[in-house]
Amino acid sequence: MRKLKKYKPTAFILNDSVYDKDAADYAVSFIESLCHTKGTWAGKPFELIDWQEQIIRDLFGILKPNGYRQFNTAYIEIPKKQGKSELAAAVALLLLCGDGEERAEVYGCAADRNQAKIVFDVAVDMVRLCPALAKRVKILESQKTLKYLPTNSTYQVLSADVANKHGFNTHGVIFDELHTQPNRKLFDVMTKGSGDARMQPLYFLITTAGNDTQSICYETHQKAKDIIDGRKNDATFYPVIYGADESEDWTDPKVWKKANPSLGITVGIDKVKTACESAKQNPGEKTVSGSFG
């Protein structure tokens, strides 16, 4: 198994938490037993890019003294075309099939059912491409549900009216494109108290940047930034923000990498360079994605 050569646990690890290499290796191995589902990568093994592996090792390998995960919420803000949907689908399947949780309830959420279905459809294809999972996972496409038979666990896409419902016993939530949420109702229903009966629920929030400073995404983004910058502490919250600041020179190749961690892999350097040259001739055009501004 390929391993991140320079892995170093996140700076947000608590003094009494430990990095369990075996737990991290297991999570990485599970994901890398899956296959990509799109474009030129379709059917090829899911070899985690360094930034992705860092996240997986931090989330699944850093454990509290009681043996459960330190981080319950992960906020991943990243530009488009970085492999976001594939990573989210892989995490959903890991929580569903590989986390040792009986009757796990994993939910896919987004601004609407069609958006949430994007990650679900990738997960379905991953199951079909993996013989071991194909034997153990029942695909209920009409219900937008995957059922892992050995533990009777489910991964389900939620309908838009879920914000009016309660009673979830959540082990995992995959929240795609948080910045498109019209209000905070769905977010609050799925994250506040829904996992209290579980020992280590994970709320995996993955999104591109938005521009609505009144949104739940901006609120969460600001919390992540405050933690990163040392203004706030929350040992259960794992923050990752990839993006160029408004003040940075977006024509600088170093800034390209800062905003595009998959540069040279899923994002072509030549395309970014060409777009940059075009933007220089057309002021106002942007090449690299930024954060909230």
C-alpha cells in the first residue's frame, strides 16, 4: 500500500490523543480498494492524493484515550475539479461498510436531492466496481439507498423536506456543497443531536467556496478559519481550507497550488497556465478559486 511519505498528524491533535497508525492504514486501505468512476480514471484504483490521504489519516487515525475518534466534524473547503465527489463517496462507503458500526445510518445531504444524488451515484458505481462490496451491498436505486447487509447499515439520500423531520440516529453525514444551502434548517437537523446515540459520529462537510456571508456555510467557514488562525478552539472540529486570498497574486504558480491541491493530477497545469495568460489579457477574469471574500 502506498503511504503518505511525509505524514505528520494535524496540529489540532490534543495532547492526550494518539495517532493510531493501524486505524489510519485501515481507512486508507479501504478507500484504496475502491475504484475511480469517471473519465480517464474510471475503473482505476483509488490512489489517494497526498492532501486526501492527510485528511483520511487525521480523521480516522487520531483517537482519544477512550479509543474513539477525536474529530466528529470535518469542514473541507476546496475548489472544483479536485476529486471532491469521489472522496466524499469513498468516506460514505467507509462509514457504511468499514467502520464496524452496527445498523449505521449514513446520510447524503445537499441543497436538494439531485445534488445529494451526485455523491450517491459515485458510491453506487464504486460498489459495482468492487467485487467484495458488490456481494454485500444491496443497491436500492429507486429509494436512493445502499444497504450493507452484514451490519444492516444504510446510506441514504435525504429528500428536501427532511428539515421538518427528526429522530435520526446518525453515524455519518456527507454534506455536499454546503454553500448552496438556502438556510440552516437541514444543517441543524442533521448535526445537532442526531448523532448523540453514537460513540463516534462523523459529519463530513465538503464544499466549494461561496459568497453569501449570511449563510450557514460562511458561518462554518469562519469557524474553520478562526480555528486555523488560533482565534478559537474546538477539539472535535477538523478544518481544511484550500483557496487563494483576494490579496494574493493568482498568476503566481505557488498560489495555483495553494488553491488547487490536485494540481498536475486532476487539474492540468497547462490548462491553468493558459487560463492565467488569457486572464491577463482580460482583467477581471480569475483562474484559481478563492474563499469567501
